Amino acid sequence: MTSIPVKAGSTAPAPVAGRNGLRRTGILALGTFAVGTDSFILAGFLPDVAGTLGVSLASAGLAVTVFAATYALGSPVLATLTARLPRRTLLVSALLVLALANLGSALAPAFWILLATRIVAALGAAAFTPNAAAVASALVPPRARARALAVVVGGLTVATALGVPLGDLLAERMGWRSALIGVAVVCAVAAAGVAAWVPALPGNPVVPLATRLAVLRDRSVAAVLPLTVLGMGAAYTVYAYAVPALGALGIGASDTAWVLGLYGVGAIAGNLSSGYATDRFGPVPVLTSGYALMAVSLGVMAVLASTGARLPVLVGVLALGWGAATWCQTPAQQHRLLAAAPAESGLVVALNASCIYLGIGAGSVLGGVTLGHGVTVMFGVAAALALAALGYLRVTAR
């Protein structure tokens, strides 16, 4: 999953490193696990949501879109508005907002109420995630900061591999509302843990929103960020509609969880291996390989859907590749941005995180549009976008 930036343009909280600092980051990882699960869980039972609330599948996909768009646009605004709040207070409040929003989503009697609660949930997630990284860095001595950040990021990656499939299984057995209640419970537990285990930390100086966004005037940065939107859009054109997409490949609703689990395993492997490979070979070869793998994986799925072939083992392998290609982008893209604007590291990494969610939102919209033309078209468009990302990379890398 995505690396979590320290709040853009702000000063990290004053260090309070202690003997239990690294251990305390585990409770922050539980929070990011809840955020990651909440971000993607709807994809596993979107048809059930549509059926219950009486909307089309494409319309139900808007629940994914509004979450992603709100997170992307709200993150820099919230960073400015909440800068002076004590960090523990902010983290606990964000998790409680996320818990209440998920409870509201679970109880939503109408689709418009579901959309409203997903917006609120995204605001809670956007307030929690970057600040969890800043606090984790402050809880440990400098020599342990990389490990502390790895623990917090681990919550997001584990959510992709474990949280989403478990949510899908819970929804299958007890209904989709129960899965969202489960997320709310995890958020509440994490909030209680943060309140009990994370020490008090002061807020940060206010950095105007215009200052945070000024880095976009740098042509090198402006050339890199669209690739994040394009690449994530390619991946999430299909992911938001995973149930009907996998169903067209012969994967029944009861087996969707294990395929999404394989996608998550691929995501973890892709994220970890990308960091190592980027350090050794550079970001462009890594991204080139990733977009090629994504295009091939989604392209072969398009062929399977069009021919009606039923090859579940191959689908599992393709899901692994799809997940790895999706999440290998982040370390390499961050490397390119940091090289382009080393003095604005926090800003560019935060902007990249916003672009990730913009891509997810745009891909979800495109998936909803193409779904009406058949799953084969949806897979084909996603593969074409991956090739477009590869072409854009080759042009901008020069």
C-alpha cells in the first residue's frame, strides 16, 4: 500500500522517544488497518449494497468514488485546519469520526445517506493517516524511525491482503452491513488504544494551503504526479467492480474473497520489492515493469472474459500480478518526486497520496461507465490505460 507521509509542509511533533515507542506504534498500525480496510472493503460486496438500497451497480460504485475523491481533496485542507490540534486528540477524534461514519453507513436506509457517511468516513481517514506517521516518527529515536513507519504502513498493506477479504467473508455470511459495523468496532478499539498508549504531543505551526500547493509550479513535479493518477485509475477501473468482473471469469461470489486475498498478497509483495528494486535499478525500470505487468494481467483477463474460459488458478495468478503492479508504483513514484523536489519532500509525498486517491476515484467512475458495455470492455479499457501509463512514463522519463 501507500507510504504514509508526515504532514505536508509542517514540522513533525517534538520527539518523545522512549523505551516503548516502537511498541506503541502497533496501535497506530491498527488504526491504519481500519483505514485501509474501510477504503477498499465495499468492492467485495458492492452488488449487495446496490440490491439492498435499490440502485444500479454503477451507481453503487459512487460510494467508492466519493470516498476516494473526498480523501484526495480533503487531506491538504484538513492538514491546514487541524495543524494546531494536539496530535493525540486529533488521532482519537479522527478514528471516532471514522467509527461513527461506518456505523452510519451500516445503518443507512437510503443510498444518499450512504454517500454522505462515506464522505464523512473519508474525512476521518484523511485526518488520521498522515498524522499517524508523524506521531510514529516522534515516538522513537531517529535510528528506529524507518521501522516505526514500516509498522504503521504495515497496517495499510495488511488491510489489503487480510482486512478486505475478511470483510467480504463476513458480508457473505452476515450481510454487508455487518462488515461495516466490524470496521467501526476496529476503529473504536484503535481510538481507545491511542488514547491510552500514545503520549500527549503538541500541534504544529499552521502552513497556508497555498504554500502546500505551491510546489505544483515545479515542472518536474507536475510531470510526475499525473502518472500516479493514470496508473491507479487503470488498476481501479476494475477493482471497484471486482465481484461482477471476477464472476465473468468463473469466480463465484463465495470465492471472491480468496482472489481478493491473492490481490492483497501481490500488493504487499509489489510494494516491498519495488522499494528494494528502485534503490538498486532506479524508478523508471521498476515502473516500466509494473505497467507492463498490469497491462498483461488485465489484458489476459479481458481475453478470458470474452472467451468464457474458466481457469481459476490462472485468474489467481493474474490477481497476484495485478495487485503487485498496482502497488509497486508508490515507492518508485515517491522516489521520482523526492528527486525532483528534495527540499519539499513532505509536500510532494502528500500530493502523491492525494493523486493515488484521485486515481482510485477516477478509475471507479470509468469502471461504472464501462461496466454497462460488458466486463470484457472494462478489462480492456483498464489494460489500455496501463499501456497509456507506460507510454506517459517513457515520454516524461526523458
